[in-house]
Amino acid sequence: MVAESLVQADLRGVDSHGVVRADIYLRRLEAGMVQTGGIMPYTEDGAIRILDGANHFGAVVGCKALAMAMETSRKYGCGVVGVKGSNHFGTCAYYLLKAVRQNQIMLILSNASQTMPPTGGIRPFIGTNPFSVGVPAGTHPPFILDMATSVVARGKIISAAQKGEPIPAGWAIDKYGNPTTDAHAALEGSVLPLGGAKGYAISMFIDIMSGVLTGAGFGRYVNNMYENWEDPQNVGHFFIALDIPRFMPLERFKARMDLYLDEMKAEPTAPGVPEILIPGELEHRCTLARMREGIALPAKVEDELRVWGERFDLNLSDAIIE
Amino acid sequence: MVAESLVQADLRGVDSHGVVRADIYLRRLEAGMVQTGGIMPYTEDGAIRILDGANHFGAVVGCKALAMAMETSRKYGCGVVGVKGSNHFGTCAYYLLKAVRQNQIMLILSNASQTMPPTGGIRPFIGTNPFSVGVPAGTHPPFILDMATSVVARGKIISAAQKGEPIPAGWAIDKYGNPTTDAHAALEGSVLPLGGAKGYAISMFIDIMSGVLTGAGFGRYVNNMYENWEDPQNVGHFFIALDIPRFMPLERFKARMDLYLDEMKAEPTAPGVPEILIPGELEHRCTLARMREGIALPAKVEDELRVWGERFDLNLSDAIIE
């Protein structure tokens, strides 16, 4: 599940959340910071479930939460799963795509360790907590919205730092609160929330639902997987699944989605804009292309994978495009 | 309910959604574009309800949906109400405040008539569809997030136009797609989405949930209350209520909220920033102040109210601060 989650992120072109994360995941596993095996206890009450991830890998916890949300949704029309005791779980889109293939509408939130200041603040207090929604369509690819509540995903700054590239102005402040275009200085400072106070407020909402309400960490109590080697991350997630046939027949819903997307894409565009894009559409095309052509990894990631592979007698050369 | 909704918006300092709207509401009522009396039919299936507002005033439909969402939430832990056949329903905060007083967490979405272009587009296709969440706290005022998915609420541009004031750059484009600071030109053109493609995507999500999934209008099928005097608006809303004790004891949740808000407010601030604010905090203070001091209305709104009042032998002079 972890490998599938990372490779699928790369397939979609979300390189910041792809196998670039394999190294830190494996280092935390080796350091005993993440558990494998053993049960994940949960409680159920009506349409609400609380899942304790028991410090398993985030993707493993996320897949369990997803399955519980969909099962509960089929029973009650909606299924709500609050998750505590989890870890970084990759992209939300990994789970959304599984849900839309089952014709469910899925809303997924997650908190994350501190990287953004509150509006008016100067140091990180909230995470770039992702907001995500997946909705199936008919002939169109599904609507897949998966966004950080920062101006950009912090993973894009990690990618820039790894490539030695600068970042655009407005993405981040350094640890003294000054604007910066240095990716390394940005990683030591704060990523800025999307749209000022509005992004700050959405990120807080996600922290409340994923952390305060579930029993997971929130604010300063979500530990950083790169910096804290003493404590579990205690990340929280929040899943809401909706069973479309409780609202209207599935085929009618899909026809309405197609009409909506057809009309959106038919809108006139500004000069130089070839087409209106639907959330998830570019990533859908990227997936088709990379399924044919493979995934090009940065040399640094390739080296990391090779070293891990050699330790376990895994020869990665066949999978790597030179 | 309509009057309470408008006055409460003014109390909170959200003048754009206050009694400034009384005139258009009353004109639509007089023109037969809005119904009063008669039932609002609904279906129920598990934790899902579909409410047909039957073209009643938005506040009347919204209060009914709110009550159904809370009743369903108490039964199943969550209550989901999709609403079709509604009208402009004022601020979401009006309903959120009722919900948090009942110790429920409430998420409310609504679509609106076309005022924003998709990213890359040049003319309005989606509304400034509001996203809103209310969460009760312990000693702190409740967390009340109620935001348009535009850079700013279109109502603020309406207010500026009524006051004859310009708007800041970056809020809107004119009907030819050019940036503008003229409030009137902006109202004829498009408001821009919050944070570029991210705001566009969130607005689409809200349209899908409120319109496509409920059977209400969506995209071009949500009619403008100022311009269309032939058809009902067919606005759609989406309510999700969550019953906190299904997650953890209410007092424990409120203590966690207070800890979160205490720690957020204790964060160091940038030079010139007196304090970190929680969503809804300023509006809470404004409500307390305006409850004491009254609400100052623009002369235009005062005149409108006076004219309507005279027609129905209502003397407004006692309520107006000169």
C-alpha cells in the first residue's frame, strides 16, 4: 500500500509526494518510529467511526479508514471516519481515486506538522493541511481536488531544495519572518497560507476535524517526521464518504456531472490559455503518459532507492529509465 | 427568520449581507419570484435528507435544513441535508451560530449565481460559493469560518458600489477580462477566485455538492436574483452536521478546542499586529458592540427601509441611529 501510494503520486506528476518520500519512510521504519503488523482498534457509533492507526504507516491507516468510510456510507448514506495515531499518508488523491472507482463521493482532510504561521504570526503553528474531494463523473475523468492549504504544497519546496532551485516570491518566509526565494531558507521558516486569512482559517478547520475531534495531535502536537525521532507523529485524518444513490440515481448524477464539466470546458479562454482544466484532469493525462513512458526520478532519489535496494538484494535497474 | 438573518449579519459587521439585502428580497417577493407558506417536501434515506425549498425565502429553507441536519445528526452521528429549490439565504454564519449553540459541528455550503470565471476563463461561470464551518469551543467564542471562495465576497463589491468607493486591485476583472478597481465595472465583470486555481476548484466542489448532487441549479442554472425576474433562483445548499459526543465527551472536546485556541492566540506576532485572531472572533466582538450601540446603516439603505416601512405603516425612525 505504501509503495502503491508513492508510485501513484509520481504517475500523477505529484513528484513531491512520490518515491522521493521512500527514504524518510524507510528511515523511520528502521528507527522504530513506525509500526508494522498488529491491529488498528476502532469504535463505531451510528455513522461515526474513530480509527486508531496505532502508529502504522499512513498509507496503511488511510486504506483502512477509506474502506471503513465506504462501508459505513453504504449502510447509512454517509460514513464519517476520524483517524488518530497515524503518520504521513501520502497524497489524498490515492484514496480519492479508489473511492470514485467505487462510485462514492469522498472528502478527505489531514493535518500535518507545523509549517505555516497563523495570519499575523511569524513562525509555524499549523500544517499545510490538505483539503481534498473526489467525485465520479460519467465520460469525463473524475473530479479530483487535492490541495495543500498553503500557497503551494510544502513538498514542492522540498523538491526545489533537492534540485537546488529557487522558489517564487510569495510562497514562504524565512525563520526570521522575512520573504525568501531560497528553498532551504523556506524549509527552515514558514510556508504561507493560501489567500491570507482564508487559507489560515481552512487549515485550522482541517486541524480541528482531523486532530482536535479525533484525539490525534493538533497544532504543535503533530510531530515532524524529518525532525522528531523520539515520538510517533500522531497525525490525524478525517474521511467523509457519501453514497450517491441516496441523493439521486447514479446515472442521473453522472449525466449532470458530465453536463457541468462539458459546459465548464466550453467556456471561452483568455489569450494564450489553450483550454479550461478540471481539477485532476492534468494529473489524469500525466498518469496515462507515465504509464506508457515510465517515471523519471531525480538522481538523488534514484541513488537513495539503489542503496536501500542493495541492502535487501533488490535490483532496481530494470525499473529506472536512464 | 429572514429579518433575523439580515440583522444578525449587520450585528456581526458583515454589512454586505445585512439589511442592505432587504430591498431586493422584498422586491422579489412582491414580483412573485419567491413563495411564502406551503410545505417544503423532503425525502429521507439513512442519514441523508433531500429538502426541496419549494422556492421559499432562503433563510426559511436554510432554517428548515439546519433543523433537519441537527435532528439527523443526533440520530446517526452525522446528518447530511442536500437542498434544492432555494434562494439566496444570507450568511452561512446565521445557521452556524444556531448549530454551535446546540453543541453541533456544522459544515454549510451553498452555490450562487455566476460571478467568477474558471481559471483561464474570461467570464463568470461559477458563483462565489461560500464555504463555512462552525465549531463550539469552551471558554472561547465559537470557531466560525464563513468565507466566499472569491478573493473577497461579492457583497463587499456591492457595498463599495453603493458607497461610490473604488475596490482594491486584484479583486475583479471587468466584462472584457481586464483588471479593474471600479466597483460598478467589477459587478458587470467577474470576481476572481481565491488563490487562483485553488479557489476555482473549491468553488466547483461546492457547486457539485450543492447543485449537481441535490437536484438544484448549478453553473449557469443558478439564476441571478438581481437580473432574472422570470425564473426562481433554484439555489442549492449542502449541510453536514456532526454530533460531537459520538467522537469524544463534549467537555473533553471543548477543553481541547480551548487549548488549541489558547495556544494559537499565544503565538508571537509580526510587528504592528496586536494579536492573532481566530475565525469569527472579530465578528463576535462586533456583535457585542453593536448590541450595545446599534447598527449604523448607509443612507441609501435607510431610505429603502423607510419607503418599504411607509407602505406597511411601519415607523422605522425609532430603530435608526441618526
